[in-house]
Amino acid sequence: MTSIQENTCMDVSFYSYKSGYDGLDIGAVSVLPEGRPVALIQVAHGMCGSKERFLPFMQYMAERGVACFANDHRGHGDSVRSQDDLGYMYGGGLEALVADMKIMASNIREKHPDIPFYMIGHSMGSMAVRAYLRKYPEGVDGVILCGSPGFNQMAHIGYAFASTACLCGLGRLRPKLLQQMQSDAYNRCFEDEGAQAWICSDPSIRNAFIEDPRHNFRFTLDGSRCLLGLMMQAYSSDGWAIADPELPVLFLSGEDDSCMGGIPGLDKAMSVMRKAGYRNISKKIYPAMRHEILNEIGKERVWRDILDFLVP
């Protein structure tokens, strides 16, 4: 068993790198512990999120010797050419989003070749991690998938519609109906608490999300095409390149996460990966927690479980 010593010294650095797909500047952050890391993690945020939303989690990890890295997905945070482009993926779709993640992963492994490397994805980011793993399974020592969205039966229809609209030059349109219908459906159990209550039971967390224009924006049809493409890949057992069938895969979800599709929805996500060829898959459900478990009330329990997974 590795002994973890808490270390308050860390280096937080914001930077950017060029996308190999189209040259877009990709915003990124690293949170490094003092001395040699005991593990490395690359964090993939969710829809309408940003790298900054998980800085407290990354700082907690760095204090315990884990080096953390995160990039803003294209169309999010600092990975836009203009703030008006939030929610727009510049036509690159999931292929470009995964390629952006690959550049960061390659740089991390090049600088730290002998240290275990893990990927953690939240919500849309959990599907992005699965899309990454389908294509680049080598060099990853384990994955943690937080707040995995349940499969949307209309995903194929929505993807076809969004793709056709993009081909017709309508990729920058921001239809209100699709995103609003999803959010309203997820929030139905919590509507007495106000908008976006399904995200988190902590009012300060969801209010910060609502009040920040860098997070509270509407996806374009181009962005929806990417999101639905990620979902279709996450729920297809075909096309996975399996490097290690025993790769540790951990699903983490809040019991009250209305985006999960209930326990059957989570089990379906797990069964897809088992059918694809992965055998070492487990899950943990957190009572009284909602979608964004890394920022939930009692989040320290989740953080500690992740640390135990990374450094047993």
C-alpha cells in the first residue's frame, strides 16, 4: 500500500495548446504537487462546463501527490475564438474533441512516462473518455466515469437532424427546445428548488453555474451533433480497440442523479463496456447526491474514493 502524505505545496498553471485537428487554441490547466507525483489524472468536464469547475477537486488531489490536468473541450471555457462561440464545436465533432484530449494525454505521458495515468470524465466528459478509450486504449491505467448520462432513445434521430442542419450551414443555430426539454425533464423531481436543481443539492454550486455566462449557455446544433455522437459511441459495443481487458473502470453516480436513467441506465452503460471486452468494471452509488458528485455536498467522500482507486 502506498502511503499518501498531504502536501499543501502545489503549482497551478493555466496555459493553452494548439489543436492538431484545426489549430484551435485549447485552454488547459495543470495542478502539480511538489516532488514526484504518485499518479496522473486527466479530467474531462461536462456539457456547458469548464476546467475551473473542478479546480477544488484537482487541488485536493495535488495536495496528496496526484498531478492533475484538464482542458476545456472545444466550444467551452477558453477553447473558443470568441465568447459568442460557446457551445459551437467549429465543425470538428467528437473526432476533434477526442483529438484535443489526445494531445494533452500524449504530453502528460511524455513528461511522466513511468507514473500511472488515469482519465476521469464527468457527464458529457464521461462519454468523451469512453470515445477516447475506444480509439486510444494504450497508455491508460484506469478510467473513472462520473455522472454517466443514461441513453436517450431519441439520440439517433437527434444526431441525424443536427448533422443534416450542419450540412445545410445551420450549425451555429441554437434551438431552445432540445436543451430546455432535457433540463426540464431532469429537473422535474426538484422543481420546487428552482432551475438546474438536478445538477447539485448545494444551492451555491448551481447558482454559480446559472450566473456565469461561461457555463449557462445554449448549445448550437453543431455542439448537439457532437454530444449525441458521443452518446451513440458510449452506448455501442462495436468498434472498441481493447488493449487491456482487465483495465480498471469505475462508474460513480449520485443516487438522485436524474440524468443517469436510474440504476438500470447505469447498468446499461456498464454492460456495453463489458460486451466490448472490458471485464474489470465496478460502480459506486452515493446516497442523496445528484448529478455533479465532484461538487456535491459531502463531495470529500467521492474525492477520497477516487484517491483510493488511483493509489490503492
